[in-house]
Amino acid sequence: MAIDLSKHYRKTNDLIAREIEGELVIVPLKSGIGNLDAEMYALSATGIAVWNLLDGQSTLEEIIKSLSEEYQASNEEIKADVIELLDELLSKGLIIER
Amino acid sequence: MHVKYYKVAGITVEVKSDFPIGESTFHLKFRQFEVDAIGDDTVHIEHHFYIPESIETLIAEGNNIYSKNQWKILKIDNQWIYDFRSMVQTDPGHSAMGVFSEDYSNLSVFTTDITRRKYRNAKFHSLALFNSDQIMFAQLLCNRKGAIIHSNGFDINGRGILLMGASGSGKSTLSRMLKARGAKILCDDRIFVKSIENEYWIHGNWCHGSVPDTSSGSAELNQIFFLEKSTTNSIEEIQDKKEILHKLLQALIHPILVENGWEKTFSLIEGMVKRVKCYRAKFDLTGDICNAIFNP
């Protein structure tokens, strides 16, 4: 699925996440239930920084700008990482367009 | 009704049946788990040899939760319906329908696929008449600060150890070497873990892998070894908690869990990551690694 930088994305409500040892462990649920083959995902610190901003309030462009300021990295560098992560989160159904 | 009792990881399973339960109704491996009566923590299984009409209603009205391979699982009100269709036609039970209570402490199993005579000598591998009791115990353990971990477990002079690793990492090879040197196996491939006041206990059980190599023993979990086949032998403590977290999550056998169940499971894993010493064990086929495991 193509990522549109002008769009707003947010986490789905049907998941459970818990931070353990600095990693955010996420399990997708279906109607509040995690299945036998439900896969777990773990995000590291940078992934968590992106995850926390996926609240549907800011466009991806705005999120990238904010992260590049925070981490003092170039927009392009941050953009590549964010798009890669968003691709994965979208394909796993963990985030949706607002 | 006819009754037998089995105990594992502090949980007594009362099995009641419409048919007489023979010495060979359940596989020989169950003998070491047999007890005389119910315990403080008892769950109940009933075997019935008919399909009640009410089940058809439950299936028609239930919310389809899972449908894959031999399983169809539905939820209706405070009951879980497990429709098991065996893919192995030589299985004595073939197919069975299970109706679990919300907390899995009561199970009624219905099947028409077996006669009274066959039941007596069926050598079932599962008290629930499914292909394994793993699906039931994963739920029961979750409600008791526990979980099932994909690993081989041993009791070595009172120390509980777990061997973990992906397929081909050498769990079976190292298990054979440890057994040859007197280590007591708790279970091959599946270990029940329970947390008791920040201690972790590992329990032998009958939900083994391909080999019914199991015992009814328990031990306090002392060390976890993540295995790597090598041409040398070495044991190195893993300091990176994130690495331990990832490895434990990979080895977790989780049931169908509602949100609250996941919270409990995460708490167990988090505690294990913090408190259990974990090692990377590289080993060759000389068996020299066993000395280091026996004498830490």
C-alpha cells in the first residue's frame, strides 16, 4: 500500500501494547481477542517515537518534520525510516488512515 | 459416571465419562500424573458420546473466532466452543466438540466417533479428546500466572533449566546428552511455567512434542540456555534484556487471549526477562558442554 505523506494515520483500537525493557510489544486483536496465530511485534525506541505520534492529529509530513527536529537528522533520512515502518504497520493492520 | 484424576502444575483435572475409563483409555504417559482425588485447584472434563442439539444452536449463533486446519473456535455469551476435526483418520477420537466455560475450568466434550469398546483401549494423548491438551492448559495457565514455553525442560539436582532454540538448534541433541549424564527430563518440547512470588517454576506435563518424553516433576527455574550448534563449546550470559525478550516471545505458546489475558502474559514474560539468568550456549557433539550445565 502506497504511503501518502499528506494523510493522517492512527493506531487501530483493536490491539494491545505494552512496553517491556524499552521495547513496545504489540499484539493485534480482532474484536478484542488475540488469536492462536496472532503475531507479536516489538518496536525499538525509534519505532516507539513514531508510534506515539500516530494519533491521527498530524500528517505524516508533520510527523517526519517533528522527528527530524527532535533527532537532529535530515528529513530524507527520517522519511525513509518512517515510510518503512508505516508500510509494515499498515500491512499488519496495526494502523489505519484517520 | 466414571471418574479419574490427573494433576499437573498444581492443577488437578477431574475426568468424568459416560463410558468406563479403562487402564488404556489414556496413553501410558498419564499414569505418572494420576492422583486419587480432587485438589485445591481442580478443573473438570466430562466425556459424552452423543451430540446434543443445543450445540448446533451454539455453533449457529456463536461468534466465529478462529477457523484453521482442524479447529473451528466460536464464542457465545460466556462459553467457548471448540470444534475439532482430526486430520489424522487413525486418531481414536476422530472429531470432538468441546464446550468450555469462560475460564476454561469446565469442559464438556461430545463425540460420536468412538464406541465404548474402542474408548476403553483408545490410548488417547489428550484428556480433552483433542489432538493435545495444550489448547486447554495454555488458557488455564494464563489465569494462574503461567504460560507454555516451547522448550525442553530438565531438573538437574533440583535446578530447573530450559533449553530453547529454533528448529535445528540442537535441543534434541543436547537433551539426549544431558539425559545420558543423569539429568531428569521434565518434558520434551513444551514446558509449563508458573510464577510464584517472583520465582518461576517449570513443570513436566503431557503436552510433549513428537516424543512422549515427560515426567510429572517440577523444579524452580534456574537458567535458560538459548542454543546454537557450533564446533566449539561455550556458555555466555546474555546481558541484553531486549534480546532475551525477543527470544522468550518467540518461544511463547499463547492461547486465544482477550486483552486481560495478554496483560497477564506480558507480566509473566517481563518478570522472566528481569529475573531469570539466560545464556547463549554453543556446543559441539562431544558433550563437553554438559559439564558446564551440570556445574554452573
